[in-house]
Amino acid sequence: MSRQWITGYRSYELGAFDEQSPKVQIIKRALREQMVNLIENGCDWIITGAQLGTEQWAVEIAADLKTTFPGQFQIAVMLPFAEFGSQWNENNQMRLQHVLALADFSTTVSRSEYHSPQQLKNYQRFMLTHTDGALLLYDSENEGKTHYDLGAIHQFQSDHPYVCQLIEFDDLQEVADQYEAERNAEFSE
């Protein structure tokens, strides 16, 4: 059994607000490639949060991959606290509901509404103790909120066997180059 935590940059940290933009498509392609690898190597739970950006894209990709890998894995969306996303605009709240509907399982780690940063630390601890490894969209030269998750992972790794994989900006560039080469090959045929 293998349970993988997937997280990374929020959409606003990437300046990625248009789902059809090349930037978002490249990120999704990189996530998909890594998720396929995880599933082919025995991952049976994709576990993530529901932040706009990497986490929501991961749920959408995982739901799509269920057609390729039927019955091989499940999707869990863990929310850090009650009423998560309630302050978001209507469109983002609808996206959140859509993502939650795609999950096989969803719940909150804290039953209380947000009241303390400790809830976020408790959420990280929960994710670490309920997964066997993590896949992060993160580049150390461009810190974002995921920096805190990576720090918690490194601290956890000092006492526990825990695998952490990163999709860095250089990896995204490789995916973009590969995508561009494929498109050029299509046009030259």
C-alpha cells in the first residue's frame, strides 16, 4: 500500500489563473506524468488538500486517470479546517465543490473553523503521518507557501522513512520543451 501526498504552489503564486493557459497545461502535464509513475509503482491513494492550483489540479488529473487505471487507486481530499474556502469568491467556491465531488473521500482535519496557525501545523502532521511519501510542485529558488510543507517534510524525514519528490521549474521546462517538440512534429507531418 502506498499513499502519496500531493501539494505545491497555489495558482496565485504562479500567476496561473486561466486553466487553458500554456503555463497551466505544462504544469498539469508534469503532474500527470509523475502521478502515472506513482500509480504504476503501487500508489493506491492520492491524498491532497483543496487549495487553488496544484492541489485542485492534482484531484482533476487523478479523477481523469481513473479511466486509465480503473480500481487501482482512490482520491482523498483533506481540508485543514471547517468552512475551508468559505471566504473565496463564488467561482472558486464552485471549483472547490467540484473538486470535493471528484474525491472518493473528503473530510476536515480540524472540525473547527480557522482560528490558529496551529491548525495548519496539525494538518501538515496529519498529512505526514497518513502518507508514505510526497510529490511537491516546488522550486527552492521561488519560495511560496509550499516552503512550509517542505520544511515539515524534512523535519519528519529525520525520524521517519519518507520519500519526497519535487517537480521543479527545470522539470517544467523539460516538459514544455518536449511538448513543443511534439507540436512541431505534428505540424511538419
